[in-house]
Amino acid sequence: MYALGLNLSHDRSACLLSDSGDIVAIAEERLDRHKHSCPLDRLNRLFALVPQKSLYYCLEACGIGVEDLDVVVFCNAAIVGGNVIRNLSVADCAVQMPWSPRSHLATINHHEAHALSAFVPSGFEEAAVLVVDKGGSVWDWWRNRQGADIPLIERASLYRASPNALELVAKIHDRKGDLLWNCNSVGALYELATLQIGCTPFDAGKTMGLAPYGMTIYADEFKRQLELAEGGFQISPTVQSVGQHLFPQFFTAKYGPVNLRPDEPPQYYADLARAAQEAVEEIMVHLAREAYAKTGLPRLCIAGGLGLNCVANARIEKSTPFEQIFVQPAATDDGTAIGAAFRGLSIRGGEFPRNGLWHTALGRTYSSVEVESAVRALPTLEQNYAEILDATLYDVVRVLTNAGVVGWFEGGSEFGPRALGHRSLLADPRPAEMRAFLNGQVKNREQYRPYGASVLVDRANDYFELRSEQPYMLFVCGVRPRCQAEAPSVVHVDNTCRVQTVARDRDPLYYDLISAFAEQTGLPFVLNTSFNGKGEPIVESPADAITTAVNMKLDALYLNGRLFVRRQSNTRFKKWEQTSGCNAPNSSR
């Protein structure tokens, strides 16, 4: 039995499951090469469009056709239909594809899809599930005095989950009031700071990275606009992005103009980012405590866009009674395709086998023939790189220890925004200037943004203050003094790091690479970031990897067992170090 789940919102995606345990998933952006893959109509409004590239990618990976699908479930979301905000319907989706008459077509509530995407992969027998995002499906309606029906969109949901049931415990939606004034969204609160610092709505990670540089002068003012109570929260529109449309003059007077230099935000914008971050943490911890109080369960699952806030996740882990927490690695809307697919199996009476810890490498693998075809089709690789025949992991380590940056392409791609050793850029974390070099010369991004570390699970606590294993890089943790001294390039300004623990039974080749690095350096971790250029999605195919490696002038490319090293006398970092004088930005507050 095959069930296909589809997300038609931003970060469009597809997930194909079978009751025998087959699974493949991909975000449309990895294939159409447009970041977040947001189809817009002629009025620049988000349009619900079937992610056809993702759909056929999944079908081809499993060797089936559209006619073989038993059930297709579309994740619901509030859309603009005509001039009315309403929920996506089966009819909206059915007309976009020649679906088979044998396929059962259905929709699933947006937050339910998020909830299932977190609970089923968690492996928990029973858990509280918390879903928090900017907004999901239209949950209810309110008629104003003029007789207009105003949609009330769900903003946060709490569930009690077991293998046979997903029980709604609490729903937080917009308050009754006119459109925009009624918005009650944690995501819109965070988006306010993100837009003010000059970034796009999808750049929440930049706000999180900038916040530790800020001071707390606006934090109390933000928190005064929150009302946390049993059952939920209320947020004033004065600290949500919708306020920019409601009272722009007030916003300009209160928060100043939008930053025109997002690469170098003045201190004021860092202070604003910190205020938003602290407010979000307060709300998320409050909701998690509510989840524990209402369910009494020791395990918690988290999904929705706010699940990618690693700092808030760490606060929840530290400040609530939950014994175990699982955050869906694809916590934003791409992950709803997983929940939709799980719902599809249950509709037809099927069940996905629960075989231990969830793995994020849900993309298809590429054969040696496909790799060779890409190498031959792109002569710029041979022009700029020499292949090291019969290369071993020690050859990769040799590049790293010479301060080289390696594009690491191995196996199937990760599903979600985190690169976890399948589509990664790797570097030596020991040089203090490595972060400045990567931000300024390789990734071409803001200097305030930090980098994560992939560490051998059995040595992680020697360097990091971990409360549990973290295989998905979704929690920050404190760093121990020896990490600050030995690997400063992965230490953020607040002495934290976003860590991925790597185990041999889950990622044997990546584990062996880090082990080889540790053998040569004594350090059991590498700097890890996503394999993509500025404004681009993470690479998916061998051709993507080659093109990106050449464009970024990486020192080496590891391509499914083959190693290509740049034809140069020294690594780019070494040359930059010699010519720049290492004028790295001061990382002290």
C-alpha cells in the first residue's frame, strides 16, 4: 500500500510511504532550485500548487507510477480563494493532476499534519504534541457588525498522541475581531523583528543568530504585550508583523525604519531581535508547561516553524518536567507532507513500521553511474579540480587539517533545513578566524551568524553541556572551556553551540570521518554547515554539488566516495589569512 502526502504551501514538498516501511521525501526547492519554492499569483499572493517535481521524484525513487497510489492526502492551509481566505479543498488539488480513479484523495488539517509528522517518527508510545507556527488552517469563523465573516486561523495546538489516536487538548487561534487586528501569532511576533532587521519572512534563523548580540532594553516592553494564561496566550498586534499594515506611523515611531543594511545591523536591531527571541522563549516554555499540566505525560513532541528555534527548544528542555523531547527535523511546512502521508496510511487501514530512531536522510541515493555522468557533463570540475584516485577518509581529513573547506555529498539528502552529514560543508573548527572566513568568503552571509558542530556521540560531553543526545541539530547547548579554547569557530557570542551528535550505527561513514579527524587532531568534531550558495537551496544531485562546489571555489568535493581537490598551491583560507590580516569581527558583546 502506498500513501502520498503533499504540502502545497510555502516550502512545498512530497512524502511517499508504504506499509512495508518504504519512505522517501523531498522539498520542491531542492529540485526547482528556488529557495522555499513559493508559487505566487499575479497579485503576489501565495498560491497552492501541487509540487509536481517532488511528487515524481518520490514515485521514481520507489519505482511506481501515479496509478499505483492508494491514497493521496493534501495538507490543508489557509489560502486566498478569490478574495476570501479559506481552507484548501480536495477540489483545488484534484484539478491540478491526472490522478488515478483508484486513488483516494483527502485533506488533513494543517496542525494535525504537523503533529503526526512529529509523533510517529519520535518512536514514543504516548506523548504530548505541541504545534506552534505563524498560522495553519482556518479553524473557525466570526461575523462582525457589518456582516462580514472573519476567518480565525489556528496559531498553536496541543495534542495527546498514541499509536491509535491524536486527541486535541487545546487550540489557540485568532481572537474575535476584524482581520489583522485579530491576529494572535507567535510566528508573526518573531517575523516583526526579522522584517525590521531587513530580512525576509523566511529568515527567522538570522534573528535567532543576531539576538545574543542584543541587550535587554526592549525585552520587558515586548513581554508586556503578551498575556500568558491557562489554555494559551494573547499577543498584541503592536508586537506582530501585521501591525506594520495596521498602523505604519506608530511602527516607524516605535521601532524605527526597516534596516537597510541587513549584513551589518546596528546595535538597535540586535536589541530588537533579542526582545523578540526572549518573548518567543517565554511563550514556548509556557505552552510546554501547559502541555505537561494537561496531559501529565513525560514525553513531548514539537513541530511547526517555531520548532526550528533551537534556543527556545533548549529552554523547554531545561525549564519543563519533560523527560524526553523530540522535534521534527523538518519542523516547518515541508514536514507536513510526512504527517499527511501517515494520515493516508491510516485512512486505508495501514500502519508505518516503527523501527527505532528517525533518520532524516529521506532523499534517494545516486548511483556511481549517475555520479560519473554528472562529472563528464560538467567539465568545469576537471578544469578546476584533480581527482584523488582510491581516496580514503584520511585524504579528506588532510584537506580539513590544512584549513580547507570540503563539500560533503554522501547517500540520500536530508529532509528539512539542517545539513547532517549528507549534504554538508565541513571545516576545521580550530582556527579562530574560520567563522569569519566562511561567512565572508564562502557562504557570503552575515558575520554575526554562527556555525554548528558534528561531534562523536561518545565524546560529546567532553566539549558540550548536553542534556541528551541531539542527532538533528535542533537544540543549542553551552560549551565547556576546552571547546572555547580548542575550537573557537563553533562558539557563538553567548558561549553556546548548535550540536549534532553522530553515532556509528546511524551514520557510519560520517562517524568514521570524524573519528579520522579526531585521530589526527585530538578534536572529536568538525564544523558543519549546509552545502549551498547564498540564496540557494541545499544541493540535491551530483550535478548540483559540482556546480555549487565550483561556484563557491571549495577546496575539495567528496562525491559519494570520490574525492576531487582544487588545483591550487594552498587552501583559500590560508591565502585569505595571509592577505587579510585576519580582521575577523569582534565576537564579544
